[in-house]
Amino acid sequence: MRPRPRRSPRPLLCLVPLLLTALVAAGTPETDRVVVGGQPVSVAEHPWVVALASRDRFGDERSGQFCGGAVVGTRTVVTAAHCLSPEVLGTDRAKVRDLRVISGRDDLGGDAGKETAPAKVWVNPDYDARTNEGDVAVLTLDAPLPASAVIDVAGSGDAAYEPGTRATVYGWGDTSGSGSYPSRLLAAGVDVLADRVCERAYPGSADGTYRADSMLCAGVAGGGRDACQGDSGGPLVARGRLVGLVSWGAGCGERGRPGVYTRLSDVLPLVRQHGRDVP
């Protein structure tokens, strides 16, 4: 699974879960390697993008990052439910004593920004690992982040969910689909796609089942831009508002296999119920 679980057939296994396939032309020097559809971005300009980390479970490299998340209240972070599953963590989440939310850090190889422990973790008990439905979790932080770090959530009926809308997905996940994890935060431009695109791609199989009421379909028609393992739980943003969380898909950036995201408008009541200061 790719850490979205974008599984393989996934849910991303939260190694979870960005982006994008590394493309090296024949004979091109290693220094000219590029990430298809993605580029480095600054957390200062996108302060609501955070990393979930545990050095105990994932080591010191890259600050122990294994999933992404988004700040939706000064003390509230949303991520994917599968990020906090035993399949991803390798143990029950209650046994992970050093779970942290890393904010303000572009380069996971450094020590900039802030590492905040969650005072409370709520994982949707209705999350279905078979269909990938209900893939959301809420972390309540033990210390507040700045109000400027909070991103608005697009509610039901918002134009940001309309097919054809340009969106951006963020993360520190796999850039090649084969375990190439960057230290820097990357972002890739994708399009919100019509539900029928993902309904055809994922009608119900080992990959999962696309359900339009609770999921959002996004990608590029020809493939090449996508979230990947390690990006799971990370934000999909359209029109300046949070519309999705990286959840699952088949492969990374494959033609005809778009990314599937948790639809924020569907889970917003749960986020407000279990979080704090969520508009």
C-alpha cells in the first residue's frame, strides 16, 4: 500500500503518502532528475500542511515522518484513519508514545518549526479498511498553533468540489512509487475529476470501492501527477480551501488510476465534534 494507503492495491499505507513519478531521461545526469508534476514548496506559504511522525516507529531519518495532515483549528489536525492503524504503525497506536505533529518544517532532515504532541487522538470507528470509506482521524494538540496556520474547510455544495477545478496535493511521500522519499515538502497540481472517472476505475475490488458521497476523485487524465506512499492523510486544496485528505488509489500516477481522497464535506461534522476551534 502506498502510504496513502493508497494501497498497492492500497490504501496508502501511510508511509504515506507524495507524489509523483521520478523521470530520468536516458543518458541524463542524476543531478537532472525531476519529479513529474511536483515541485518543492515552502511551509511558510502553506502553514496548514503538517507531518505525522514517530522516531520510535520510523527512525530518525526525515524526522520519523510517516503520514501527512492538515491544520483545521488552532488545536485540531485532520489526517487519514488508516495512518493510525496497526498495519501502518506496526503496533496499536496507544503504544506509540512519541507520536508528534510537525509544523513549520519544509525539510524533514532539519529541526526547524515545532513538534507538538497530541493530547487526544480520535480515529473514526466506522472506517472500513475494505472499501476505504470513512478514512479520517482527528488529533487534538496539547498546545495551540498560530491562527494563521489554519485552513478553511470547504463545506457541502462548495464550488471547490466541482469537476474540472484545479487543486493541489501536498506531501513528503514517495516520488517514484518505488521508495524514493524526499526530505523537502512537495506539491503537485491535479484536477478534481468527475465521480464517474473513479467509479469506473474502482468499482469494487481489492483496491477498494469508490463512493461519491464520501470520497473525492482527483488526478490528471494522462497520469503522471498523484499522491503516493507516505502522503496519506495529507491535504488536497482547491480554491484556497481543504477539500480532501489523501486516502487511497492503485499505483502512483498511473494512467486511468486517479487518486481517491476523503471528501471533507462528508466528514466535517465529525471533525467539528471531535476537534476544537474548527469553523
